[in-house]
Amino acid sequence: MSFAAMSLSDILQIPPTRAPADPTNFASYIVPPVLSYFAVAILAVTPETHSLRVALWPLVALLALRAGAFVDLSLDVPRRKGLNLNLVVSEDFAVPSIFCNIGSLSSISTVHQASMFIITTRTLQWTLQKEPLKRHIRPAGATPSIVMDALDLTVNLRGYGWDWSKGLYVPRETRPSTHTKFVAYAIFSAGLHAFLCGVLHSALQSFSPDAFGPTIGGTIFDETLPFFANYLRASIISTLVAFGLYCAMQLGYDLCIIPAVLILRQDPAQWPPAFERPWLATSVGDFWGRRWHQFYRQTFILGSYPFSFVFGRVGGIFGAFFISAVFHYIVLIRINGKTELWRMVVAFGMMALAVIGERAFRQWTGRKVGGFGGWVWTMGWVNLWGTLMVDAWARAGMFGCPNLAGSAVLVGAMVERTMMRFDTWLHTF
């Protein structure tokens, strides 16, 4: 056993400090888990491979942990720490880092689904499936192929077109259906959301340069203000961040659509909308279950199984949000090791409580939460507890990283002056 442990340690080659992301370390740390990810995907669509997947998963998880914990994409530059998030999670969930590092999106989209969290959790999902996964939607005229199915499986987070995505809600399509118009729409959307990312991030940093400018971070709350003005300020900051994250995720999705449809000639139907106007949600359940992106739906459902087994359906809801809280915490400690877990647990726990409360309301009254009253309730609740979530990101220094797009926005100076004047006005209360 000692010999085996020493041999495994030599294979993993875990360094005492984080290694810079040079070509040698990229080949040594990043390539092995990525290749393992694709290899397990091939096994997942191949019959009678369950035992082999079970045997391989611990090694794949260790390789992913090794890469995620010890490779430094920031090259030891504090203001580039946000880049390390893209190694831990995919670009669709590492949205704060994209929000702050728009200039690096070309490289982020290349490793879109090759994040270490994705590799670990998705290979675990495939390992738990005894039967091979089946794909029931393919491009028109495409010949079934294990390799192509495995490739689609590795990049298809929602499982759209696969048998394991039962219950997935797909937003209604409103974009053009032809290849040329679909790509043109994606290019326009990417440009628009990149512009909005720059404006929103400039507004955020200008709102409080001392707190959100440096990478050491700072709170979104200002104790020198009266209670109402203090919460109003924090609420506005949270709203700016929410729209910024939406724009960043949509931008990342568009940047993946363009080469997939334009170069790989994939069918536009393989890229359904990522969102359904979340600002129009009329219940908290509607917001998280339908209108917000569903890329990690299956992962959170998988994590909720132990809770639902013990506490039933209510436990499953709390479990899914708890796993989301832990994941967000793991993301933050990649930036700042002093991040506090309780902020994420409370914020997401209150979202779970709202969803359960809405279900109870429907059982007692026979009516769903909805309409204008439901919209007011949803926006108020999500913003109320979202401020705690955003405050944790701010304290970790998430918004102190450079924003290359923001510096190129023509209206940047106007945005900066407006937000600084508004903040000064609040302090005159």
C-alpha cells in the first residue's frame, strides 16, 4: 500500500505551491484530466462499461483536483486572479470572472467545458449511470457515431437532446432558424452584451472605487449611511451585478455558438436559448427553475439526492440549493481563502425557503404565485438575499479585476461620473 501511495503521488506530482500556466505545466496538469474527461464520455455512451467507469472515476477526480488547485492562470498577478475561476468552473458559471475579464473570453471559450468542477461532477454522473447514455437529437443527416456523441456529451451541460435530461425546461426560441441569420444574430448579441458588460462593470467599480477597485475587496454596505440609504445603495449594486452576470453569461454562450454553427455547421436547434428573460419571473421557483440558466441543473439535482432520501421533497429542494451554495463558496475561495461559507448558505437557503413557501401557498389556496404581485414578491426576495451573495463576492475581491471592455467603452467616463455623483448624493442624507 505504501508503494502504491508513493507511485500515485509521483503520478499526480502535486506541487507545494501553485504552478504557473506555462506550456509544460499545461501539458502536465490540464491535458490529463481533459483527456480523461473525453475518455469517460466515450465509455458513458458505450454498453457494458459501467465497472470500468467506476474504477476510473477516483483517478479522474484526483487529476481534476490537482489541476484546479495548483495551476495559476493569473501568473501571480493579483488583478488577474479571476482567471483562475475559469479553471475551476466552466465559463457559464464562472460569470464574475468573465464579467471582469472580457478581454480573455477568447481563451475562456476554448476551454469552455474543460473546467475541473465540470470534469469531476459530470464524470461522477456518468459513472452512476449503469446503462449507456443515449442521444436522441442529432444534426440533420448526421450518422450516429460514438466519438461524435461523446464529444457532444462533454460540451452539452444541460443535456439537451439526451435521455438523461428529463424534466429540463427549454426556453421558447425567438431567434432566426437559418444558419446565416442565426450566426449573425449571435454575433450581434455578443457585441451588444460585451458592450453592456463594460458599462455595468465600469458603473460598479465607479460606484465605490475604494471597495471594488482593489483586489482585496470590500463590502457593498456602507455603515456610515442611514439604514434606508445603506440598503438602497447595496440593492442598486446587487442589481448592477445581476444584470452584469446575465450579460456575461449570454456573451459566453454566444461566443460558443458562433464557431459551433459557423465552422462546425451544427444545427441552430442544438443551441436553444440559455435564458428566458429572468427579470420577468413571477415566482422564485419560476426564476430559478425556468428563467435562469439551467446548465448545472443535473449536477445540483445529483447533489440533492442524499437530502431528499432523508428528508423527502423538501429536503431535496434545500439540498439542491445547499449544493449550489457550497459550489459558489468553492469558487470564491479560489480568489480569497478567507471567504465565509455562511453567506452563501444563508443566501441560497432563503431561496429554497421561498420555493417551498410558494409550493405550500399553492397547496393551501389552489393558486400559483404569479401576476404582478408575484413579480414584486420575486424581485424583492431575490434582491434582498442576493445582496448577501453579492456582498460575499465583493468581499472576496471579485470585482477588483481589470475590465478590458469597460476601458474601451465610449460612455465609460459618463458612467463613472454619474455613479460617483449618485454615491456622493447618498452620503448627503
